Amino acid sequence: MSRREERIIKPAHLLLPLTSPVIAILLILGLINIGETQVPAGPPFQSVNTSSAGLYNVTIIIVIMVIATYAIYRLIRRGGLIRAFETVKNVLLAIVIISSVLFFTATYAYGYNVNPLIEHPLSILIIALTISALIMYAAIKAGNTVVRALAISAYSSMAGVIFTIALPTWTLVILLIALPLYDIVMVYRGLLGRLVTELSKYGEGKYNT
């Protein structure tokens, strides 16, 4: 395959960036309709909407990202632990998906007074776990590009909306400024660039799986 063919953008490649905002908007409209537009951030974050609290929250987020990136980098560097990396990645993905789906399932059930679910709280958990399993399978195992893109759009939108309503406005503003700078530094001068290099070696068959 030539380089020109590799760079061709297919319609399926545009599905993720196009559907994610749509799903996120629908989720937000649903939350606005029931008046659920802010949830406590919880420790280690501060819920106070001030610039100092925003700087503190963003610092915590960046520290967590750096630690996670370093841990993944060290794991990848040990070639033989590539399977462990895949396992950790899938476990973290499962946590994100299950917690996000459970949040929206419970919030909508109680917010819209879905009595059958409210009367049987266990059913909310069962439904959330079922939906989570389907999304997880579609995102990881599905061979169809469209199905995978929709699954990724679903959980990324849910997680993004929760992240948005859990953090104060000042934190979000500072985060929007800090994240691009963080990416530039980490890609060109930091661990993200090295991590991409190591993953490319894995793709070339350097590491045994």
C-alpha cells in the first residue's frame, strides 16, 4: 500500500468526530431537562468555582496524566509485558464505560421517574451492565469500523459530559488552555512522543505477544 493510499480519509473515519458531539448534545439536553447540570467533583478535586481552585484541579489532572503515561511507558518498554498493558487498558476502559453508563442510567431513571426501574433498583444495575458489555464488545472486538466508531463515540461522549458537569467553570476554562500546551510539550519533548515510538516498534513486531 502506497503512502498516498494510506492517507486517504474514508467516510467511516469521519464517523467518530461527527457522532461524538451529537451524542454529547443529546445527553446534555437530557440532563438539562431534568435539572441535573452539576454534580460534585469529589476528592481530590475542589468544587469551588475560583481561579485558584481551577489551577489546583488542573494541576491534579495533569499530574495524574503524567503518572499514568509514565506507567504505561515503562510497561511498554518491558516488551514482554505488552499483554499486561493491553489488560490494564481494557480494565480501565471497562471502569470508564460501566461508571458512565451507570451514571446516566440511574440519573435518567430517577430524573424521568421511570417507576419500574425505581421500584427495582437492581434492574438499573443489570441494564447498565448489559449496555456496558455491549459497548465494550463493540469497541474492542467488533470488526466493523462503523460499529466500533459508534461504540467509541458513545462512551467517550458519556465520559466527556460527566467530566464537564463535574468540574467548575474556571477549571474547564483553564483546562482548555492547559491541555493543548501539555500535548505539545509531551509529544515533542516528553513521554507521549517516546510512548508513540515504542508503540510503533510494537506494531512493527519488535515485541512478542
